[in-house]
Amino acid sequence: MDFSVVVEYFPRLLSGAWVSLQLVFLSVVLGGAFALPIALARISPVAWIRAIPFTYIFFFRGTPLLVQIFLVYYGASQFDAVRESIFWPILKEPFWCAIIAFTLNTSAYTAEIFRGAIQAIPEGEVEACKVVGMSKAQMYRRVLLPRAFGIVLPAYGNEIILMLKGSALASTITILDLTGMARTIIARTYTPIEIFLAAGGIYLAISIVVIALFRQIELRQNRYLGTLSIKVPDKG
Amino acid sequence: MKLKKIVLGSALLLSAAVSSISVQAADKVRFVTEGAWAPFNFIDSAGMAQGFDVDIARALCSRMEADCEILVQDWDGLIPGLKVRKFDAIIASMSITEDRLKVVDFTNKYYSGGLRFMGRVGEKLDLSDLDGKTIGAQRSTLGAQYLEDNFTGKADLKFYDNQDNVYLDLLSGRLDIVLSDELPTYNWLKTAEGASKFEFKGNSFMKNDEIGIAVRKGDTKLKEKLNKALDELIADGTYQKINARYFPFSIY
């Protein structure tokens, strides 16, 4: 074991970590934005509207992320129609191909998380909204979505961490993210254990930040649950 | 189809059993190759490793009268895997370099390589000035290192897990130029995909590139055995026969 290589190459690992963070941040934000309408369509009372997000989610949850990345990066570029289209400047770039694949993937998972959260809201609260005469839009905006947001947090934090780890697959399409950078360094130094340990440490550090952040948001968002549980044993 | 597989499978098992009896005294040598570097090593439609490297490995085995196994592993994992004894010898068209000699030992060369650029047919390229071009190579190869050393910050460099993906991105137009070993490129330029659209650019360089079989550091016993067998293959013409299967000129 020779950890001097870690010291020597640490700045390059950090620059890789920065790319990983960009990948995760962009795809989680975009994926989250797409997930909401997908989740709402998924619980639509109309059967054919339900079917579209169902198929979408079924495909993206049922196939490996690596396959999805390859389909976007190597698959799409096989067709002349794609290469001559206006989208080629974007599809040409590995970074954007990764963003597209990650966004599609995470939006499918996140939509399922949102759907579960909305459906987990007690029926009584929905009925209460109807009783006071809220329209459907008001009900969602004032009660259901804020409630769902609180319920969704633990699972959503989990999804972001999964995305962080999934982002390592970007290294297979020439992106120098944390994993890609580590592999490129190892190609020169032949010290896989040391460099991968260092890269793993950086992934862990990022995860810890994400976990802590979500813990804070959860505490804040679900504060009323905390007070409730303190009051209950008071009775006896 | 299924029956054929069963018959074939049992025949293979039987022959394996027989051969292990006949050479029971010999040690087992686990060769490893990459399987993505045609025509030196590739996976055929039946899922078996084939190519020049594999033929040489088989010939060496029968020379050494050793019981051999040929494994396949991604390029990145070859040297790390050798170090942790997942296999005993890498025969994967690996160049003998100073960097690699720090971590593994090499036999004498079993062929010679050289690097050469390749690009689109008819496109004029000034190889001393490739600023702004997108150049691709396989990660952790001589070509990739050459690009890193000479073009970092000037050209847009892209490194791939294997050579097949380099070709795919050249075909899609994401890459302007590819730097790779001359011989596999020579072979690819003869395939339906590469011919007529792409051509060599400039002359080959780093002609002193010697390709050897890597063994664990200090495994002198295996290294000597391989060197001796290699000499014998060249002396008795077996090597030349294998060479002729892949190239109409000597690559030694």
C-alpha cells in the first residue's frame, strides 16, 4: 500500500467528484420536476392516462441503468436520422447523454415515490378538504402536495444517494466523473486499491452530506409529528 | 440444437478429463486475455476467446505440456487481477513499458507493435497540430498515455473501456481521430465497417513497442518456461504459421 499516490492525485479525484456532483444535481432536479406530473398521471382515474406513466415506469425500473446509458449514448448515435437532427449537438456530448439517461431513470423511481406518498395521505384529510369546499387544484396545492412532501422525504433522500452511486456508470461513456477519474489515474499508477479507497471515501463524504441535509429538512418539515408523539404519553 | 450442445459439452468435459490425466504432473497455467482487441483477442459467436494471442497461448501450452485455462477479463482489471493471483499470465497484446515493469514481469516479446493515427478518408490532418480535435483511445493503453502526455489541454481527449467502443464513436462522428496500435487498426480497416470510410493518417511511430506476456513479479519459473516455449515455437515454424493466419507480413 502506497498512499502517496492518493496525495498526489487527490486534486484530480476532487475535480472528478465535482463532475459527479453536477451529474447528480442536474438529473435529480430535472428528474424531480418530471416526476410530479408523472406521479399525478399515474393516479389518474382515467385508465389510458394511467397506462402511459405505468409503461414508462415499468421500462425504466425494469432495465439496468447501464443499459439505458448505452442505449442513449451508443444506441441513438447509430442512426443517421439522429446524427443529422438538431438534437445531435446535445446527443453528441457524453455529459448530456448521461444527464438524459439519469433523468429518465430517476424520474421513474421518484414518480413511484411521489405516488406512494400521495396515496399514503389518510382518506380523512382528503374528505376534510372536500367538506370545506376546496376545488381539486386547491386540495392538491394546499394539503395533499405539502403533506406528500413530508412523507416522501426519507425515500427521496434514499433515491438521491442511489443516484450518486449510479452516477459512477457515467465513466463507461468517457465521462471523467469520480469513478472515471479514478480509473484513468489507476491506468497510470497501477494502484487500484489505494485510489479506489480514496474515491470510495469521497463518495461516502458526499453521502454523509446528503443524509445530514435530508435529516434537517425532515426534522423541519415533520416537526408537528414530533410534538404529537411527546404529547401522547402525557395522558396517563 | 440443445442435443448438439449437450453432446459437445460432454465431449469437452471428457477431453478435459483425459488431458488432465495425461499431463497430471504438469502445473496448471491460467492465461487471461481481454477479448476485445481483434484480431489479437476477441470473443467469437460461440462465446469462446479467439485470435492471435489465444492461438499463441494454446501453442505455448502444448509446448510446455501444461494444463491451461484461458480466461477473459476487462482490460482495466488485467494487472490488478494478476497481482492478486486470479490468473498467472496475461496474454493480451500488452506492451512492455517501464511503468508496467514496476508492477509485473514480462517474457520476451512475442510480437512488435507501433502506434498510428486513423481518421476519416480524405480529411487533411496536420498531426503536429491537432488543437481542438476530438481524439479517442482505449483507457490505459500506450496510445492513451501518448495522448495524455502530448495533447492534454490542446485536443479534446476521450478514453474508452475497450477498443470496440472507440470504433463505435468514430463511426458516430463523435471522434475525429483515433490513436491505437497499428495492427488492430490495420485489421479493422479491412472490415465492412471501417473500409472506405476511414484510413491511416501519417506513419506509425513508437515502433520499438514490444508486446510480451505479463507474469507476476518474481514468478521467474513461469517466465523462463514461457520464454523457452516461445523460442521453440519460433524455431520450429509454429509461430510463423499462426502469424500467417492473421497478417500477410511478419509481426515479430
